[in-house]
Amino acid sequence: MSSMSVTPDVAATSSYGFQCVLPRQDFTQAVTQVTEALKTEGFGILTEIDVQATMKVKLGIDGRPYRILGACNPPLAHRALTAEPDIGLLLPCNVVVREEVDGQLVVAFMDPVAVLQMTSNPEVAAVAKEVRARLERVRSTLMIAGPA
């Protein structure tokens, strides 16, 4: 795909996630755009980790912008926790916004179906499928919206 394109790329990042590449834009605006898109699917942000700032303070390393958003949909989290109390070890759903060397912004989503396969509980599997569908809709929203 050309770097001049306005439609983001979509790809699997690994066996545990999927992603899209946003058109070039301000990193902070991209984080806001991702947060707003998550809200449309019922997710709030429980935690936000600025990896770039942490690496600078703790290790003196200057890195590219990298933010981990701990997203949670409370009704779905409640269903999973009710079905299996220790499932909290695998929550929340992390979403990463990061800048590549070429300046493109990648939004990567944890695949809850892959991660929550660690349990054989059918209710947890059902919740994971619903969460994945919602995260895929967030990805689609980001792809349609482009820069904020």
C-alpha cells in the first residue's frame, strides 16, 4: 500500500491480535480517535500506559510514541468474571497505538478469543466472541473515519 493512501491497511499482527494502519496524523489525536471509537462499542479506558515516557524516565531511552490502552466493557467483563472469577488475570483488553519508523500509526487490538482460549468455559468463550466482534467494529470505524 502506498504511504499516500487514505484507507488504512488491515492485517493480523500475530496469533493473539489484529491491527489497522491509520493515515498519517498527530499521535495524540490518534489516541483520542481510538478512545472515542472504543466508547461507541461500550469500552472505557481503565488504564493508559505511555510506554515512550516510561522508557525515557526509567531507562533513558528515546523511543517512538507507544501507548497501551486498557479497554474494558463493564457488562461483558462482569459476565466473564461471573463465569470464571480468575479470568480477571486476562483482563482488560489491551489496545496499542504506536508510531512506526516511517511515521505511520498502527492500532493493534488484542484478540480476546485467542487469549481467552486458555479457559474451556463456554460462557467465557461466548463473551470473548462478542468482545472480538466489538473490537473489529472499532477497527472498521477507524478505517472509515481516517484522521480525527
